[in-house]
Amino acid sequence: MSFIYRYLSLHYKNLVDALTRITEQPLGNLMTIVVIGIALALPAGLRVMVSNISTMSDSWDAAADFTIYLEMTVDETRANELARNIEQRTDVRRAILIDRAQALVEFQNYSGFGEALETLQVNPLPHALIISPTGGSTSDVSELAMALEGMEETALVQLDTAWVKRLRSILELALRVVDIVTVLLGFGVIIVIGNTIRLEINNRQDEIEVIKLVGGSNGYVRRPFLYSGFWYGFGGGIVAILTIWGVLGLVNSPARALAELYDSSYRLIGLNFMETLMLLGTGGLLGWAGAAIATARHLRDADPE
């Protein structure tokens, strides 16, 4: 137990000493941490935005709604009966009847041809049914639309969900691009931290040689630099989290306005608890890896003659 206690105490001391050394030069090290934080925030922030857009598009249940225009010979009683029958289908959540009179009033109000339509002796518009699929925008409505198009009372089925499929394809492509950017910037973080640790090794060259002369192992010499790399990455993770929340705060208002245009109350979602921990852990891990690469290469050159 005493051996484990001494081992953990040594690591704790190295952890604290590494943080202390970083705070001794706050301005230069803060600039390094900010650069690392921006590199981490870019892919993480893009992933958050893509996730928000994907969730927002899934919440647009009205995007999957389509309209059935009935034959002119279908009266209101039969149209109501059709609406009830269709609503009983398991793949239909709601069927709303828009009768001819209501459709004409809405067309007069929104088309700009109100005065011209008032001169018509006969209402030229048919009854229409607005169909809401059970699965909303996540469902494939083509089969349902084809089935309802086969009814003898159906004159036309108007289906416009192609834009939803295009949006999902764009989001899938965006996620793939984010994955590539994440890997590239991850390597960039490793290089930045590795170069910073290399400079620290050069600045402490005499100290390292003395430690090795008195029997210090490479592991003993390497450990403080590994913890320094961890702190650089961990600090960069904190900066990345603050940056992401700041950006979300700036775009929250226009995003809310966009959602309201689609009759949605959706609000932007930032990093959750697990994603926050993952970003901090990723920063620390990348910092550790960068320091390990730098020390493995440069400590060999520090062997005393």
C-alpha cells in the first residue's frame, strides 16, 4: 500500500507542478491554449450545429404532410367519410378535410385574385384532404401516397417531401466532412502541443541532464512533460466549450426565428454533460499524445555525454 501511495503522490505532485509551471508564464501559455481551444471548437461546434439542424428537421412533422384533391363529383358528406376512413389507417396520424368553400375563401385571401374570384358563378375548387403520416418527417410517405392515389375519388395527390430527403443527404455529407476535419485538426493539436513541449525540453536541457546524471530514468524525466501536455489540451477543451456556448448564444435568436417560420418551437441544443466530458477528455488525451511524441524524440538527445 505504501508503494501505491508513494506512486500516486508522485503523479499528483507532477500534475500540480506542471500546472504551476504553465501559470508562471500566463500570457504565452494562454495564447497556446486559445489556439488549441479554437482547433478543438471548430469540429465540435460544427457537429453540434449539424446535430441541431438534423433534430430540427426531424421535428418538422408538417414537412411530410401531403394533400389529396378529390374529384369534383365528390360531395362534402362523402369527403368527410373518406377523411374518417383514411384516419383509421395505422400509417396515418391525422386526415383533415378542407371543404370547397373554405378552400375558396383561403384562395381569395392569399392569392390576390379575390375580386376576380367573386365574379365566378361556380366554385372551381374541389374538396381536399391534408394527410399527416404517423412517422412525421422521418417516415417514407411514398407508399402511403400511392395507396391513397389509387382511390377512385382521388383526382390528384400533391406530395412535396423531396427537399427533406435532400436536406438529410446534405447533413450526412456534412457529418462526413466534420469527421475529416476532426481528424485533421486533431493532428494539428498534437503538433502544436508537441512543439510547445519540445521548446520546454530545450529550455530545461541542463535540468534534464542533471537528473539523468544522478540516475533519473526517461520515465521520471518524461512524466512532468506529459502532464504539461495534458494541461494544455485540457485547457484547450475548456476554451472550446466556452467558444461553442458563445457561438450558440449568438445564433440562438435567428435560429429561433427560422424555427418559427416552420411552426416549430425548437430551440438550439448545446453540448450535453457527456459531450462536455468527452471534449475535455479528448483535449487532455491529444495533449498527452503530443507531449509523448515530443518527449520520445527529444529526450534521447538529452542523454549526458
